[in-house]
Amino acid sequence: MSDTRRKVDLYILSLGLLFVFFIIITVKFPSEAFSVKDIDTWKTLLMGNLIPVISILFLTYCFYAYKKFNFDLKGATDIPFEIKKIESLNYEHLTFLATYVVPLISFDFGSGRQMIVLTLLLVVMGIIYIKTDLFYANPSLALLGFHIYRIDGNFKNGDRDGIILITREKLKESQKVEYIKLDDRIYYAKGAKV
């Protein structure tokens, strides 16, 4: 899987909570008696709930992306490195949520123009987050128990400083870490088995 694909997956995963909000805000329940066996009733229900249906599809993709990352990490082949210095960046999750996700739920979902603007805004935000390597500030991962760290590490080919780690584990100095490189300075990691 390419680095760009992983970044895109992480960005879409970061919007998982936003998709849940979209469903809650826009879902329309049938006003008439609903017949489970009637195909026309289902069509009417689905056509009246396009945003929730699309949001459910994206949530399904978020689940797939999350599972794919966990699977990829199990196959990490890079030689583990040792953490020399570590700093928690868990506040980055909240910054992304408060600055970008929460304001997006204030859009008028009944207006076609505002939906086009929202879609373009999400695409532009994704491009910016991927190009500036801020895709790791992911509130969905925080809800799933992941942590963000900035570390200095001792790698097989020398020391590297300012590496960002996304991990489910609490890490500490002098610990060995296995990883998947998402880009030059951002890694998806777990503690190495000794």
C-alpha cells in the first residue's frame, strides 16, 4: 500500500466522528407505516436519507481502513528502533476535533450549494492535511485508544529526531518499537516483542 493511500485512509478515518454526527443530524424516519417487504418503501426511505447512507458507507470504509492499518502493522518488517526521547502529543486529537470537525456540523444539509461547499471543504482539508503531514491528528484514533508521540530514536542507520508515532500503546524511553513508515517522519508503531 502506498504512503499516500495510507495518509488518505488516516484522513478519512479522522472524519469518522463527523460521519456519525451527519447521520444523527440528517436521518429522516418514515412518517407513514413502513412495510419491510415493500421495495418502494425502501427506495423512498433511502432517497430521503442520502446523506446518512453516504455517511454509513464512509463509516464502513473507516472500519476497513482501521482494520487494514492493524493488519499492516502485524506485517511490519523494518528493524525496530529504540526511543531515546519521548513527548506526548495527544492534545493534537482535540485540536483537530475542535477546529475542523465540530464547525462542519453547522452546515445547512438541506441546501444543495452548502453541501457542495461542504464536500469541497472536506476534499481541500484532506489535501492540506496530507501535504502538511497533519493527518495523524486523528480524533477517531483517540476514541479507539491510540496515542500520538514525538520521539527521537536510535535507528539501525543512525539517530533521527522529531519522529511522530501513532500507537495504541503507552511508550517510554529506551523501549524498542516496530513500525510502518507512513512518510519520512510519521510512523504507525507498536512496542517490539523482546
